Amino acid sequence: MEALQANPMAALREIRVLVIEDDPDTRANLRDILELDGYVVEAASTVAEALDRDNWSEISTIILDYRLPDGSAETLLPRLRELAPKAAVIVSTGVAGLSGAILAVRQGAADYIVKPLDADALRASLARIADRQNLARAKERTEAAFRSLVEAAPCMIVIMRPDRTILYFSPFAEELTGYEANEVIGKNYLSIFVPEPETVELMDGKFGRILAGTTTRGFECPVRCKNGSRRWMVWNAERLTNYEEGPSILAVGQDITTLKQAQEQALQAERLAAIGQMVTGLAHESGNALARSQACLEMLSLEVEDRPEAQDLISRIQLAQDHLRQLYEEVRTYAAPLKLELEEWSLSGIWRQAWQNLALLRQGKSATLFEEINGQDVSCFVDQFRLEQVFRNILENSLAASGDAAQIRVSCSSTEIEGQPAIRIAIRDNGPGLTPEQRQRIFDPFFTTKTKGTGLGMAIAKRIVEAHCGQIDVGSGANPGAEIVVTLPYKKP
């Protein structure tokens, strides 16, 4: 223990030092001191001799004479930093060259020692260098462990500057959002990933409080992905005091989209059950009243056969009653539990049947249905009756929007749903397209732009498609007209 205290560097073994010194006595003296302390020593007397080696990665420290026959520390130092970037360089010099040694330190040398060499001063310099190198290695290990942890974590990890620009974007964040890190680093997080203006304001306030030192836990907020979809995240965020020379925000988000969807579906099921129970009773009681009123209207019609104006009023009342019955039936259908009878069907046969069933609606129009199947397999396990409802609702809306010269195109392509093979059916018309409000609310119950209709057609279509474990969305809007995209898995749900 006493020997170790007298010579703390004796604990170091197999550390390789390169001595570049033209004076034989000084070179031998350095070798003796270093080897006594357990270092592995290599020596060179000229710049050319020093550079003639291929083991630079093994060199831990270089002791460099300030003046050499074929060069100086000032000119050689940049080359050494290039060849052995992790090696520390100690410049040895006479008093006359001390200012040059100090200049070399400013250029990247770790330390300098003055000749004639003092063993204790050399050991102290080596000890300082060893401490710095140990700290650097510990930092590298810590950073490597952090990177491994961050890059393997199934979380969206983002580090932002106070101005909300992105400094770090984790691999899982790339996978989740579809953005490559180089696409978003240096750009404002809010402008890329936060979809609604009110959410931007809320998030900006959160970030301000985090920078002030308030840690945030369990904050739910959606993220807009590159393809336009949204993922629900629950965030933990805190302030980093010094990341890349300044304060920043570390945000760690966990994807809870599946949980959120399950919660929404459970809530929707409860609402639909309540609506269904209410509508069933209401429809029963109203049906009796409507039947009585219909009977009275028929009797009244006989009484006023010679009065055309009264007959017209009676017809209008009967039409309103029919519309009321349709409303009850559609609400009941929308709220009723869906029980699918799945069999393998050709989807093209189903949409053609739906088109045929709309023949009455197409009377007086020049309406054409184009198909672009392109050899695609269009056979899926579906409920034929329910899926015809979906295609009928979409085609009916397309006919209504396209005027007297309707051109409706059905295009098929391969895709995936949650990693499983699926078919994508895009139905596009030549109408005026959808407004922003229509794009956002087209699947909302009771939303309609028609003078007649309940606004439940597309909401019912959405329920049916999702019951098949499929998806229904509005198209990108890149092409003219309105486009509805139905995606269905090939296999049984």
C-alpha cells in the first residue's frame, strides 16, 4: 500500500507510451522512468521514425520533444491528433522553448514538461492525463449505455431546444411516425407533429412550464404521423439542464393508440346499446301511432278525392311519415349489435350488385362504373349483405355528388393491416370533392349535406368495415372528386 501511495502510477499496466525525443540521454531517461512505472514504451528520434508505425490505436500517451531534427511540435501535433485522436500529447521542452510548448497546449496538447526532466513532474502530468482519460472512457461508456437504452426502448423519445426545434429523435419515433430523424432534426416539433391549433397552444404552454422546472407525467396528446394518421401518446417530460450546451426538453412518449381505441369502442358500445334500447321502444310505440295516422290519412284521402290541393297535402304527410319510419329503422340498425356471417366472397361481385341495386337512382343520368382490378385477388371473408350496404352507401353518395354525367372508378391494390395482407379498395367520383368539414365529419352520425337523408349511411358503413377488422378513410385529396378508401383483411377476423 505504501509503494502504491509513493507511486500512484504503478497501478497502471499495459499502457503504451510513445516517446519522440532526439536526445539519446533524455530518451533513455524517459524510458527508464516509464518502464519502472509499468508502462509499455516505444521510442523514436525523428518525425519520420515516429510516423512509421501502424499501431496508433494502441498508443495512450505521446511525449513529444518540441524541437526535432526534421520538424517541431507545432507542425507535428495536428498530424498526431489525426492519427491518434484519443492519445494525450505531452510536449517536452527547454526553457527557451516554453512559449512554444504553451502554444502547443493551446493547439491541443494535454500538458507540457520542462527539461531537464523531473520524474515527479512527469508522473504528476501522466496522472492528470490518466484521470482525464478515465473520465472520458466512463463518459463514453455512459453515453453508449444511454444510446443503447434509448435506441432499444419502445418509446418515442424526443429532445427539443427551448424554441421547440428537435435535437434528438429516437429510432422508435422514426418507426412510429414514418419520419426519418434527418427529416425533423432542426425543425419545430409543434409544426410537424401536433395536428390541431388548440393542441399546439396547450403543448406550447406545457413546454414552457417544463423549461421552468416543472416535470410532467402522464400527459396525453396525439402525434400526427407522416401519412396523416394520428397516434395517441402518453408523455413524461422534464427539463435537461445542459444538453448540447444549453437547457432542453426531454419528452418520452408511450403509444397508447390501441388502448385509446379500445376505450372508445367500449364507450361507443355502451352509447349504442343505450340508443338501441331507447329507439326500439320509441319505434314500437311510434309505429302504432304512425299506423293509425296512416289509416286516417287513407280515409281522409277518400273524402277529398275531388280536391287536388288536399290530396297533395295528404301525399306530403304520407311521405314525411315514410321518412320518419326510415329514420327509426336506420337509427335502430346503427345502434344494433353487428353479427357477421363470414364467407369467402368476391368483392367485385358485391360492389357490382350494389351498383345494380342503384339502377333506379341512375335513371335519367349518364352514369358509368369503371373498374381497375389489375389482376388483384379480390376474394375476402366478409358478410356479403353487410358489405353491400357499405358499397351502396358510398356509390349512392358518389352518384348524388357527380351530377348527370357520373363517372365512378373502383381501384384495387395490395396493402397490409397490422402486418397482415389486405386489399385496398378506392372508390372515387368526378364530383366537386369534399370540403375540409366534410372530410373531417363524413363518418360522424347524423352528419349530412343532403336535403333528404338521416346522415347515418357512412357512420353505418364505418361500423360494418371496422367489424370486419378493416378500415375506412377519406382519400388523400390529391385527385379530383371525392375518394373513399376501404381496406379489408384477406383472412377471417
